[in-house]
Amino acid sequence: MSYGVIDTLKKAHPVSQLCEVLDVHKSSYYYWQAHREPPAARIHLQVQVKAIHAEVNQTYGSRRMSDALKEKGLEVGRYQARCLMQEAGIVAIYPRNVIAIQQARSPVWQTTTSTVNLTPAHPTKNGWVTSPICGQHPAGCI
């Protein structure tokens, strides 16, 4: 097919000229280029990313994924790791902060919030709540 010829010659000649000579629309060539099968090396990287993702309980983001791939001897940067994760449909699950959850459940937090009076101090005729400072000003809140 002429798309392969264009692909091999595009380093030496502009794509628009090659498409014109071979009577191919540029948009068709670019569509073919975007939707062809990825190379075997890219598929191998995606398989490695999926394996690491499963090993670490789905908690690695792109930075740690990049580091893990480098430990396996694959030179993959952070942004390439991000693209590989997106292509494989992988999303990192970040564990919740256990300390914040424990503090929210602590008796000190519960007693502090239960003793606070949350009723409005000065309701007006239309139901709006004003602060004591605004109520004392002759013109109201400015």
C-alpha cells in the first residue's frame, strides 16, 4: 500500500508532496498512521506496566512506575510511563490518609464539634443571618 511508501520516504520529502505524487489524501495517511498497530516494543512495555501495576496493588503513579521500569532495565521516563499507563487503561489508586481518618474518629474531635452552637445568632426578618458587628453598624454591612 502507498501509506508504507509515504512512511519510509517522509524523512527525505514532505508528506504533502508524497501524498500528491501517490494520489493519496493527507488526512487518509494521517488516519492510517494514528490507527496502525503499535510496534512490538511498545506492546512489551505495556505488558510490563500492567505486571508492575498488579504487583504493587495498583498504587503506582507515573513517577514511581517510571522508577520501577528503570529497575527492570527499561529506560522509560515519567511522561512515557504516563502515556503507557493511559494506553493500558491503568489508573493509580491512592490509599486514603489513615491518620486523618483516625483524627476524625477521635473522641477529642467529636466532643469539640458537639459542643459548638451552630444556631444563627441574629436572624433577620427575611431569614438571613447577620453578624453582631453588622447589626451594630447604622448602615448595616458595607
